Amino acid sequence: MNSLMSLLRGALGALTTLAVLASASHAQQPTPGGTLTMVVQPEPPTLVSAFNSAGPIGVVSTKMLEGLLTYDFDMVPKPVLAESWKVSPDGKTITFNLRKGVKWHDGRDFTSADVQFSAMKVWKELHPRGRSTFAKLTAVETPSPLVAIFKLSEASPYMMSALSGYESQVLPKHVYDGTDMAQNPANSKPVGTGPFVLKEWQKGNFILLEKNPNYWDKGRPYLDKIVMRIIPDAAARSAAFETGEVQLGGFSPVPLSDVKRLEASGKFDVETRGYEYLAPIFLLEFNLKNKYLQDKRVRHAIAHAIDQNLVVKTVWYGFGKPATGPVPSVLTQFYNANVPKYAFDPKRAEALLDEAGFPRAGGGKRFKLIHDYLPYGADYQRTAEYLKQALGKVGIDVEIRSQDTAAFLKRVYTDNDFDVSSNFFYALPDPTIGVQRIYWSKNIKKGVPFSNASGYSNPEMDRVIEAMQIEHDRKARRALIDSLQVMAQDDLPVLDLFEVRFFTLASKKVQDHTLSGEGVYSSFSRVWLTK
């Protein structure tokens, strides 16, 4: 009943939000037409996030493919392909009433069969996080073309937070069924229900989207086109903004050192909202197959050797907050500050390394680790350089290894050929969706990006995680999530360094680009340009 009342309050909140938006639109009426040029970096490897949750994919694919729901800044669910929904008192049945008159880009009708196929064959089986998110989903019944009934073996209260157009895209059954879905050509030329249609993808240069003339939300989108430029060099992206070649970019698209100057010009807005749904956190993954990193004392020592405040202030120019554990503080209903902490203390790090049996030897070195960093720009490389310096001071020799994104993902998540990797993960609105995947032994999935790459396996952690998935009582579930955080910080297979504060940089001519907690992962159906 608590879940039902929460959702009812959410629906009322959604109506209030829509009313506010409607009122605002009367104050400044959107102007239809125009082309928005934005930057996406790095270039996405595919255009469908149902099989690969890499960040850049979501920026593009969400303009073409949609989910059942979207979420406001407070994570209240709002209608998209589902017009309304009802949760049974025991939480084991969720009935979605689907939107009428929705067409796929190829002209076919969108129906409950598409939802059934996407949930059972894509989200449950192929999505990196969906395996756990939808673990208790046993069937999707389709009593009519516009009704989809989710049947669960156990209540899964977190599932209602995972139905966005990025996290759980609804794919067309008639395009994917019976094919090798991961290799389907539609992954590079999506057939969606969204406000924009793919016109051209010129690899290494741009992705061109055009207005969907048959979009279900009449009168939208306002834009005629979106050009997504691929500009690998950060300085070149800054120049493109200054010359007006590019009008918008998400995920901190320019060097952090340029932000104040660009903002001071009066031509741009720097928007830090719009990342609430993702709750990103920067972390180090330790490969527990490594003979040194297998010892928990070594992992603790590495934590003590790193100055989190310095990383945030110096490397990331203040666009972050030191993390205390796997759940970011922005997730206020789940965050637990009472966990083991590792203050910056190089002497303690040295003592732990000695205790673990790895004294300084020739040249003062104890052992060597190879560090692979996510190749998303100079900030990630500078972080790797700082870590090399910090660990070198306590006798750990670090070799920095760089590669392109595809090679990084393969090395870490398929080949398991790394010692330490640095990356950012999405904690997402609920720990069962975004956090548990790193710690659950059943999510050690070769070839699945952003899964449990460390190889961490702890039966007690598995018990807590699996209890979290089905616990319907809010207080009891919160206690389990607290236990996860304490255990994660003690075992430390992953070191959470800081909560990332991404920003969206936008020309003041771009209106309504951030209206929800999904930010640049929203559909952009409401974005418009002033003259």
C-alpha cells in the first residue's frame, strides 16, 4: 500500500509539474523550427542503449527511443509511452495503460507486444543492469494492445525508477524478434517512437537527426533538426562554442579550466541540474585476481594514499564532492554516512603495506600496478596522473595505460586484463539499479560493460543484495541498503573517490533543455531556439 500511495503522490506531483510548465510556456511561447547543434563526446559505439549503457549512447538514443516513463528533478515518475499505471497492494502486479496513437518510425503501431518483448527479451536478458533490475519480473501479460501487466515473483519497489528512455528503452518487436539483437542493423539506425528520426551518421564527424512528423505529442518537437558533432579535442570543443558552431553539450563538454571564462562572456548558461537521475560517481575498480590487490589491507592503503579533496579541487576544479561510499549523498533516502572511511594518511598507507608483507625494495618500490583510465578526456587522464604520483609516494609504482573507449571496455569487462581502472558509474535513483551491479557476484558477466569487473564475491553481500531486491517494507529495506554500504566500504573492492558534478553548457538561445532529472538524456521534444 505504501508503494501505491507513493505512486499516487507521484502522479499528483507530475500533474503539478506539467501545470507549472504550461504556465511558463504562456509567459514565453516556444518558437518552432531551427537546428540545434550540440556536441557528443566521445563518439557512441552504437545508438541503442538497451545493450550498452555507455554514457554517450544515451545522449543520442533518447531522442529516438523512449521508455514507459520519465522522471522530474525529485525522481517522481511522469507519463511517456505509459499514460497511467497502477501497482497492486502486494507490489507484485503493475498495470500500465499505454498511450494511444503511437507509431514506430517505420509506420507500424506501437503496442503492448513491444513492451512485453522489450521487458522479457531485452531488459531482462541483455541490458547490463536489467538482469538485476528485472530479476523478479516473471511475465508481461498483454490482455489488449494498450495494456501491459507486469507480473513479479516478489515485490520490486525499485523497478518503477528504471523505466526511462535511457535505462529501459522500448524496442520494436517486429524489428528485433528472431534476430541476433546485439548485431541488429537497427542498433545503428534506430526505429523508435521518439520525436526525432536518424537521417545520417557520418562516423567520426556528426550524427544528424530530423523531426519526426508523426510524433504522438502533437505540435512537438519544436526543432527541425539536431546535429550532434563529434569533436574529440576538448580545446576544439571550447572554440566551437565560442564561435557559435555548437550551442549545447552535456557531461561537462569543455575543459573545466574554460568554464568561468565562457560563463563570464554572458553568452552561455552553465547548468548543473539534469544529472539527478544518474547520480554519477567516480571510482577505482580493483581487479581482485591481482596478487597484491587480493589483500584488503592493500586496498585500504591505496584509499589512505589518495587525497580526495585535492582531486576534486585541483583536478576537477570543484565540480565534485568527495565520496564516502557507493551511494552518493544526492540519494538522500538511501545515503549512509556512518561507514568505514579512509582519511588521507600516507603514513597509515605505508604501515598497511608493510603489514601486508610488501615492504619497499630496490628504488623504494613495493610492487607495480597498471592503471587503465576511461578515455573520456583530459580530466580523466589528469586524474590518472595524480593517482600515479600519490601511490608512488607510498611505494606503489603505477603504469598509466591509455586506449580508445572500445578497447578500454573490452580490456576491463571482457578480457579482465587490468589491475586498476578508473571510471564513472551511475548510481541511479535506487541502489538496486545502479550500485548493486558492482558488488553482486551473480553480475560477474564477461563482455558486459559496467558490471562486476573486480570479480568481488562475498556470500553475505549477495544475501543482502538479494534481500534488498524483494523487501517491500521501507525501513527494513533501508537497513539492508545501509548494510551494503558498510560492507562495501570495509571490503573495498571498489574505491569511490568523488561524486561527479557534471554540467551542461548551453547558448542562451537554447531554451528548455533541462526540464527534468534526466537532462541531456531527455527526448528534447520541448527544446526550442530563440531568434
